[in-house]
Amino acid sequence: MLLEIKDLYAEIDGKEILNGINLSVKSGELHVIMGPNGSGKTTLAKAIMGLSGVKIRKGDILVDGKSILELRTDERAKLGLFLQYQTPVEIEGVSFLSFLNNAKSALGGSDIKELMQSVKEGIKELAMSEEVIKRPVNLGFSGGEKKKSEILQMLVLKPKIAILDEPDSGLDVDAVRIIGKAISKSVSNGMGCIVITHYTRILSSLEFKNGTVHILSRGKIVESGGKELAEKIEKEGYASFVKE
Amino acid sequence: MKYLDIVKGLDKELPEEPDLLYVRNSVRIELKKSARPSIDEMQNFAKENKLAFDIITNGSEFIVNEWIKNARIEIHDIEDELAYEFKTRAESRYIGFTMANIEKLLLISVERKNKASLRLLMGGEGLLVIAKADEQAGLSLEEFLYGDNSIINEISAEKGSKVGLDIIQLSNKRSLNFYNAVLSERSELNVNNFLCNREAKSRNKIVGYASSKVMINNIIIGKNSTIDIADLVNSKGPEAKSFLNSSAVGSHGSTISMKENSSIEKGAYRSESVISTKGISLDNSKIEAIPSMGTEENEVKASHAAAVSPISTEAIEYLMSRGISKSDSKKLILMGMLDKHIMRFSSNEYLKTRIDSMLNELLGV
């Protein structure tokens, strides 16, 4: 699968947020997007999934050469796109397992035994409690449980390209390591991945063979490079990348 | 208008407003004439839906299963004299005024320490059900209400008894259904009420004495409906508990009103009362949730919550981001709100299937 973002301009409530983004993500590739607060990272993630509030003003988003701008969010998910929410939504009364079953069915898999197997494997891999699947979606989850539950969904639903919006924020070092390992495993199994983050610590948990770090500033990718770019930011901050 | 007073010694002047039902211990109920379904039609419904009933009545005729265990069933033509006579037999515990056009009285009683479960298919109008559980007895009543209906339940739970009352509306026709209950010391009442009518009114009052417990669970689904429900729990003794939960879904310009009232009287110390009311409007439907609490005692626990909103677009989008279609996402959210209420009904599988198909129709799934 190939996801292409071409010269993308987008606004929220009339305010220009994305100013000509260009990015290509293939299956099995890892792209890390870093940038100061308000640079447009989450808006980019929302634009890819077609969430409300983001208005595309110019440019295109393509999957395997076809524009997806006219597709609804569920249709984009059916193509194989997945968004890990920075703040997952709580849904009262819907058990996590029932939600996963509905999602898996919608994406074309309906074998409950297979689902249970992959849920159990995911729970083990992420060192989660099995109780989580009986609880309503994200309701009463701790910050860490919410992040892990999003990654669990990624492991179970097996998207072709995942956009992970701050999978590491609010997690302790052990949890970051566990999540990093799970993401790396999915990438090595062929999943394309965009990781949006503020910190370099998740990078040390990610296998970075096919990795690229992009710096987003004022709605535009201003520099791309290897892991060393992230290390530079860690030492010097974003000042040298922020263009007037 | 002519009223029957089946409460001994209570001789109050009734208020003029037809909807003002509660004046302390009195209840005024206005019934309208409606079409009476035929017993054959009702039997066919039972057959088609593979539901077995112990009693089928259209308010005039009755079919009673002769194998009913542990419950005494009596059917009476109701006349003023009989109603007055009845009050003595029923130990004068009933709290209602009922209009004179009540024609039939169905009396269900369970003797001390016995347990009985009855499923009733009822329609038409002018039916008064008086159900009584003796000390430490158990009575479970499931009432499936057919077609246009106007039915009154008077429930008496004696010391240490447990009574369950499930009311399930089967059509979108007009309904006036009311229940009044008196809970003696340490008795328990669980009421589950499902309304989906084009026009429905439900006015209910429960009086709970020491250490009694009442749980009311209402589900309302409106499609171009006018539904008005009001519950009042009056805690009169110490350590009485009441839990009132209502959830409503409104669509196609419905107007739904839920008034949940709890009153803890002086002397009902260490009592507890919780009211929770939720509503989701799918369009321009109006849903009104009015919880009300009053307490004359200091040492009590009382809380209420009410929330009415459109269906959350954020939640819909979250589910859609996992591949679930918009209409399926809405249904999942609505079922999430209703499921815990549905599970409390004895015939929860039947009700779940029914609500599932109703939501499919509302959402165009």
C-alpha cells in the first residue's frame, strides 16, 4: 500500500494549519513526525482519516494512486488506514470486545475465535489486564491503558498503514518500551506507520531500519532525515527549524 | 366523572387538572375509550412470536392457563360495590383512585413464602390488575401490552416479599398505563417499563416503608411519538432504598418527557435514593429529563443526574475510524446506552431483538 500526501493545505475553523505537506508512506516503512506544539501534526492525522473539522483547501491524499478525499472515515479505514487517537473517545455501555468484534466484522473478518486469539496475544504482548476487554470502550481506563488499548486495536485490526498520534505521551518508560516493540513488530510484518511524537525516547524503542524523521513546522515539513535529526532536536530544540 | 375510591377512609376532593395525579396518597387516572383487540388476534400474535402466556385478556375476555402454579387468580366484573368490598380483602393498602369505566379486575395473589411467575398478554382498556405478594413471597409479572391499551396495576408487597413487574409495549399504538405500589418492610420491587408508542402516558407511584428497595428501569424509544412518563417514589421508613434509571431515544420529531421524583419523608433516616436519566435525540426530537428530589431527613444519601444530548459525533467518528459505518456506529452507541436496561427484563432476549430491529428502522441500517 502506498499513502501519498501531495501539496496538502488544510484549515480548521478558517485558520490555515497545513501549508503544503508532501509525504509518501509505503508498507513496511516507519515515518516519525516531530514538531513544536501547534505545528499541525494532529491536523495532518485527522486530515488523512477524513475527520470532521478539518477542511482540505488544496492538494490531495492518495492511496495506491487514487484520491481518498471524497471517502468517508469508515471507507478510509476499510482501505487499511488506522488512526490512534491522541485522546481516545470513551463510549459508555459498549464493551471493548464487542467494539473490536464490530470493527473486525466491518473490516471483513468475522471469525470470533480468530479475534479472541489475536486479542489474547495482543493483551499479552502489551502486558495488559484481560479485564480491559470486558469494560466499556476507554471508560475508566487510565492514561496508560488508553494508549495501550489503541495499540491493541492496531494489533488486532492489522491495518496496512497506521497513523499513531503521540502513542508515548503519558506512559512510563516500561510502557513506552513495550509499545515501541509492538509497533516495530507490526512494521517489520509490513505495516506502514506514521508516528507523531514530541519525544525521542520512543525512538530508542523502535527499530529504525527503514525509518525517517520529519520535522513539521507551521504546517509544512521543513526537514527530513534519520534518527540523528531527532537527537539534534533533543539537544537543541526546534528553534533552528522554525522558519519565519 | 365518577371515581372509585379503593382506599379506606380517604375522601379527598380531586383536583381538576387531568394530569395532576398525585395528591399525597391519591391518584387520579383518566382513561379514554379505545378499540378492543380480539382474543384471536392476540393468540395469533403469541403464536407468531413463539411467546407462551399464562393469561391473555383484551380487558373483556380472559384465557387463563389452568396450570398456573403458586398464584391465585381471580377475575371480577368490577362494580362500585365490588371495588369497595375488594379494599377490605386487600387490606386497604392500595393507593389509587380509578375511574368508573374500569370494567374488569384481575386479582393475582401469592401466598406466604410461595413463588410465582406469570406472563400476561393484555390489551384493550378498562383493566385493573391487583397483584399481591404475601410475606416473604415472590411474584414475577411480565405484562406484554397489545394494541391500544389502558391498564392499571396496583401492587402490594408484604413484609420480606419480592415483586417484579415488567411492562413491555408491543406496538406503537396508544397506551395509558399506570402502576401504584406499596412496599412493606424489607420488601423489594423491580419495575422494568418499555415504551415505544405513538402516544403514551405512564404515571406511577411507589410508597416504600422501612428497609424496602425499589428499582425502576425505563426504556423509551420514540418515533414520531409523544411519550410522557412520571415516576414518584415516596420513602416513608428508615433505610428505604430507591433507584430510578431511565433512558430514551427520540427520533422523527418525537416529544419525550421523563419526570423522575423521589421524596424521603421525616423518619426515613439512612435512606438512599438515586435518579439517573439519559436521553439521546437523533433529530429535532425533544427530550425532557426532569429529576426531582426532596428530603425531610438529614441522614440520607441522595443523588441525581440527567443528561440529554444529540448522539456524540466524536464517538461516531471514533467508531467509523475503525471501519464501522455511520449508521452501525450510531446503533452501537444507542445499544450501549440501552443494553444494561434491557438486560434487567426477564424476556431480555425478545426485547433486545425487538429494539435491535426498531433501531435498524430508525437509523436506516
